[in-house]
Amino acid sequence: MRLVPRHLWLSLATAPIVGFFALPFLYLLAVSLKTKDDVLNGHFWPTAPTLANWPAAFEAANILGFIVNSVIVSLLAGSLTIALTLPSAYAMLRLKIGGRWLSDVTLSSYMAPPIVALIPLFFLLKASGLLDTRTGLVLIYGFANVPVAFWLLTPFLRRMPIEIEQAAAIDGAGPLRILLQIVVPIIAPGIVATFIIVTMLACNEFLFASAFTFSDATRTLPVGISLFQGDRLVNFGQMAAASLAGIAPVYLIALFMQRYLVSGLAHGAVK
């Protein structure tokens, strides 16, 4: 009998948090069902619901193509980030390469505003022939998220018992073999959690994608959604429909990968 009030208070305390995160999605859903005039009346729910915005959104822009571009670019960029960060972090933390200053520089590089690198990266991509290509975005996101991945992977590497690596070294294993056959399996939850986070960051990025892509064949979803905003009129209903269609795959992936994300972050927090 004592558990009932406790569960009741827990539900009451959780309800505002759930409402806070659910409200934007409910509002997007409501706007996607409104006409242009209904959007301006100020009501939360539509007075005359309509599904016309959904087919109109897919006719006005290549939403499916934008989603495919976002998925491909973010997955490849996340893989590149992990491939760059894991051996680098292991070399800096375990092999003491670069000293402490290199890890500090790696982390501090993320503090600079991204717009600072916009012009140099534009001319670099133009000179290399990667402007307006998905490959260019993959390279930019892959390198740009290295500091985040380094910050996330560092606790996992530090909490791993070094005696395991020393025993493997005594048996004749080199650093690369130790990393691939011993370190990676042990910190696999942390690698998966880091991969999910950097992939989401790449999927939601707007600044570089808007500056370095010009055609529907390379535009990602955040840039595609911005196309619904005209010079004088914003198609709020179509924009809301496109936004819901675009975030659905991301949230489905996050929902199915949630246990790996939570277990990975918890694994890094417990020695």
C-alpha cells in the first residue's frame, strides 16, 4: 500500500518533463493539419483539420531525397569520426603521444564558432572538387565531430584496467592488435553510444550543409526544410509536415538504439 503514493508522486513529477518534450511535437502535428488562415488564428489545435499539407510538402520539395542524403551523410560521417577518434584517443591516453597539450588542443578546438571555418572550408572544398557533394559533407562532419567523440570516449579508455593491456603486451601483442582485439570489445558500449551521438549531430547540422550544397541531389533535410520559407510567405503547414516526416526516422533510430546509448553512457560512468 505504501508504494501507491510513491508511484503517484513519481508520475506527477514526471508529467511536466514529458509534457515539456512532447509539446513541440504536438504543436508541429497541429500546425501540419492547419490551413494557411488557420495558422494565423492563434489556436493550438486546428479548427478545421486538413491533410492537404502532407502531399503538398512532398510535391513542393524532394523530402525523401533530403532524408536519404541526411541518413547517408550522417552515418558515414559518424563512422569516419569513430575511425579517426578511437586510435587517436588511445594513442594520446595510453601511449602518451603528444603529451597533455594535444588532448587539450583537441578539446578546445570545439569551442570556436563553426562560422569561423566557413570561408576556409568553402575554398578548400572548391579547390578539391568536393563542393556540393555528399563526400564533402561527410569529411567536414567526420573531422568536425572528433572533439566531441574524443570527449565521450576518453572516460571509457581511462576506466579500462591497464593491466589487461599490459598482459597482452607481455604476450607479444602490438598497440594496434591490443586496440582492435582487446580495447574495442571491452569499450564497445561506449563506442556505440558515441557513434549515435556524433551521428545525430551530423544529421541535425545546418550551417555547413546550407553553405556547401546547392542542389537537391546533395541537400540534407535541415536545408530542405528551410526551402519552405519564401521571401514574403512561410508555408508553416508544409514546413511542419516536412519536419515531422524528417525527424521520424531519427527518433525511430534513437528509440531502438536507446538501450545501447544508455548502457554505453552508464558503462562509462561506472568503474
